[in-house]
Amino acid sequence: MEQKVKRALEVIERETAALGSAAAFARSYPLVAEEGKGSYITDVDGNRYLDLGGGAAVTAIGHCHPEVIASIRRQADKLIHNCFSETSNEVTVNLAETLIKLTPGDFAKKIVFGLSGSDANECVAKLAPYYTKKSRFISFIGAYHGQSLGASALSGYTPQSLFPSYIPVTKVPYAYCYRCPFKLTYPQCDLHCVKFIEDYILQTISPHEDTCALIIEPIMSDFGNIVPPDDYIPELKRMCAKYGILFVVDEVKTGFGRTGKMFAIEHSGVVPDMMTMGKPIASGMPLSACVAKAEILDSAVAGHLFTTGGNPVCCAAALATIDVIKKEKLVENAANIGDYFMQQLQELKVRSKIVGDVRGKGMILGIEFVKDRKTKEPASTETAKLCYRAWEKGIVIGYMGLYSNIIEITPPLNLTKEDVDFAVKVLSESIEDVELSL
């Protein structure tokens, strides 16, 4: 596929002059999107790509789904804005009721809306200590919970370490079995990473008497789409229940069908005390939510509100998105096509010298590249080259992880087998090209 990039380079030059670097991130190629339909995007130069990133896992039902567009137009014709802290509107209430029914837990729940995943996790940062009258949090090294000060404090990702934390958070190792920080092997380790928290952290630097919450991603996304062992999350929940610590799940990236369940936490059978969601909730419209036990969200009157939080147009888009997920059976498709994708990637691993690990669940997949499978030395430069080569051949992917050596795959959930076959073909050819250059 011969790339035309003249127009894209012009736009990127203007972007560099106009947009601050604080909102920029490393890009693998000069792509300026102009149109998206289904699983494909077209750039300003007319090049068409299979979108394996899904706009950072946002376009769960595909780009510009006609039912979402129609819902946005209908609502915009009636009411574009309503400051929900001053006056109510029915579409926002409808969405709140829908999410309460959709999320795990048969106890009384309530909702607080925001505009981004950061807002939702900021709600946790504020209300968990307020409700429990405890000050400390436990989160995970490599976790990404957002960009606001509270969400950054809860995160354990490199860019968030640039800014001072105003809340006490202890960061602990996640169950990253491929690169176990304790140099142990599952299951012989007997979940030492959980015992480390319970027997050391909660008895010393984050005493359980003053620890309000533990927040976790059921699949750690930005650190490399790390899937923990099946018994890991239930053990963490057991520990939290034992010590009266709120168990909080960040489903901003994994929610709404991506893992083959409506929410990733459902794979474990665990019910959280608080759950945050965002990204795909409204198919790209700015919306997020924190769903929690009613008494938590009722504990601080006017404690977490936004002028445009729960915007009626965004809520209409969210209701349409959920309806499409159900009608088109996209949760089931994510499970089935995700399994097929994983099988193809496992076969690709056998053929490749530099694929160290393939992991994931449903349609959140990660491919970790290494220079040597025995030493597991990260192949960071090779991963960047691979992403660029794959873009040249017609797919959009990005890299992530501590060493920038992991390709993330989070496509629209309506991906087909034909799409997967094309993606694997391009990935295979791109890997071969990179390996030949070594």
C-alpha cells in the first residue's frame, strides 16, 4: 500500500505550532483522520486503514454508527445542554437507571456522571476517603487511571509521576506473570503478590485501619494489556472485605463488551463497591460515570459535579450505544472473534523470533516483543518500526508498556474474521520485515 501523506504532513505541521506538547503523545506515523466508518478510518490523503486501536478503545460499536448518529441528532433537536446540578432531564435519568441495571451487584446503587475516565476516577479519589474517613489508597505499579490530579495520584504510570500527589497512595506490583517482579512462577507462587499486600503493605506503610480503597484495572491496559490469573482478583476482593477496604474497579477501557463480558470484572464473579467507566460508553462523545453503592455517592452533597456532566446529547449517544451492543450481540462477537484473533496470534508467535508473549481477553489483546525469548530483553525499537510498517500496509496500531515494546489491539467489537485475517497477514509481514532488518 503506497502511502500519500502530503496533506497529513501539512496538518501535523500546523498542529505542532498550535497545540501544546502537554497534550501530545509519541506517534508511530503521520496519520490525520478525516472519516471513520465501522472498523475503518480514512485519512486526509484518502488512505484507508483497518483500525485495530479503536481510538484508544473508544469506538466499541465502530466509527459513526448510524443509530448513534441518529440519536445525537434527535436529542440535539430537542435539548443540547442542561446543567444537571440545577435542573433535571429525562434522558440522563434514563441512562443512570440503565447503568444501574447493567452493572454487577444487587445492592442499592447510584451514579455520578463526568466527561472523561479521569473525572470518574477523580470521584473515587475524593469520595472513597470522605465516605470511609480513611485517607490511604492502594493502587498498582503500571496502572493508568487518568490525567487529573487525583486520578494521576492513583496511577502508577511514568507520565503521571511528573506531578506531586496530594493523596497518600501506595503502589504495589500487579500480577504481571510474564515479568513477575518477585521472580516467581504462577501457580507455584501461591499468589505471592496478594500475600505481599496483605502481610506487608497493610501491616506497615498503608495500615489497613487507614486504607480507604484499593483500585484496580481488571486487565491492566496501558502497561501492556496484562491479564492476571483467574484467582487473583477474587483474592484481592477477599482481602479487602476482610479489612473493610473498598474494592474499586476501573472499567474505563475494559467495559461495555470488550472482554467478551459486558464488564471485565464479571469474568471473576467479583462485585466491586465502586466501578468507573468511560471511553466507549457514548461512542466517542465526552461522557463517563462512577457507579457505586448508594451510600458512598450520597455521602458528600455536591461533592463531585460538572456543568456539562451527564450532558443529554452524550447520554442519548450512550443509550444508543448500549442498545446497539445488545441488538448486534457485540459482547458475544467480542468473545468469539477475540478467541479467533488470539488463536491466529498464537500461531504467529510460533513463526516469529521476536514475539515473546501474546495475551488478552476478548478484543483487548497485547503482543509483547523481545530481542530474546530467554532473557526477555524488550524489543522497543523493533516495536516502533513494526507499527510504522503495519501502517504502511494498511492497519492502525500503537505500542505501549514500560518499555514501549507491546502492541495493543483494541478494535471495534464488530470486527469480522475477514478483518482478523487481514490484520494477522499484515502483522506477520511487518514482523518478517523487521526481523530481516535485524
